[in-house]
Amino acid sequence: MSTRGIRAKKIGVLAQQGAFSEHIALLRRLDVEAFPVRLAKELEGLDGLVIPGGESTTIGKLMKEYGLTEPVRGLAKEGFPILGTCAGMILLAKRVSGLNLEPLGAMDIEVKRSAFGRQVDSFETDLEIPVIGEPPFRGVFIRAPFIERAGDGVEILARLPNGVGVAARQGNMVALAFHPELTNDPRLHAYFLGIVHGGR
Ligand code: GLN
């Protein structure tokens, strides 16, 4: 089937700080238009938004300074597709232990920040993620958060062997504790784009 005439989806990646260029590069491999977003007006005309990993306090503060906090909250309420990775997951949460800043409160999850402690600051592990199938996904965790509690409307997409949730979906929002943009595996971005295209 020809895709001519069908507008390519436009995905914005918050580019205040953190691993935004890696997300943009990976999304572009998947035939979507991906742009950095620094200003509120750049949210216009988008079909989806990525909040990358980085430093959640810095990203949160800069979002506020640039007038993005309320517009992004509003989009989340309207069911706009949003993917948050690592610091992005922290910012999407309703409650965060260890964050002295109001998160967006977009997803009914409580998250513990830098949850794995200093000894295991960063690690990689294979994750079974049924929504993307086999093989397992290589999870790159860098001072990662984990999900301490999730509300009824939240589907946990992946857990560590000890049962802790590290990926979740609520409506059109997806939160990942790890960094899929630092792997060469586009399956989770493709899963998110499926949501953007209106799939389940
Ligand atoms: N621990 C960081 C924070 O609280 C998140 C780390 C990351 O995004 N890799 O912002």
C-alpha cells in the first residue's frame, strides 16, 4: 500500500536537558518526524511527546521556566501520547520520593527516585516485556527509578526478577525506568508509535 499522502507523525522530544538527541535519532529511524522541543509553542501540531532521561530536577525546573509544565499537564489530561524514560518517568508520576519539585502527576504511579542506591548505580539486564514479545529487551538502568505503587488504571509492562515494576502504561502514556534510546533496539519506540497511531 502506498503511504503517499499520509502525513508522517510528528513526535517532539523535550530538549531541556538529558538524552534527547538519542531519542530523536532512534525515532527518525522509524519513519516519523522527530524534533527537539524547548518552547511551549513547539508543542503545537505534535502527535506525541517524549520526556527523556537526564536529571529530573533540572528538566522539571527548566520546563517550568520555559512555560512547558502546564501545557504538558494539559496534554496528558487530554490523553495525548507521552513516553517518559527514566527522569521522564519520574516527572510523569503522581508522587515521587526524593524529589523536591512537583512532578506532572500525569500517571497514577508512585516512583522512588535513584531507587537502586549507590552500589548499583547503573546496570544492564534483560527484561521480559510481553507487549513487544521475544527476545528480551536489554534494559539500561542509570541511577534509575522504580515504581513503588501503581493505581488500578495502570498496566505494568515489565518487572525486574524481584517483582519491582520498571515499565508501565496508562492510557496513551508509557513510562520506562530505563533508557531504550541507549540501545540499538527500536521496539519500545515502535510500541509507543503504535499508541500514537491509535493502536492498542
Ligand atoms: N536519577 C535521575 C533523576 O532523578 C534519573 C536518571 C536518569 O534519567 N538516567 O533525575
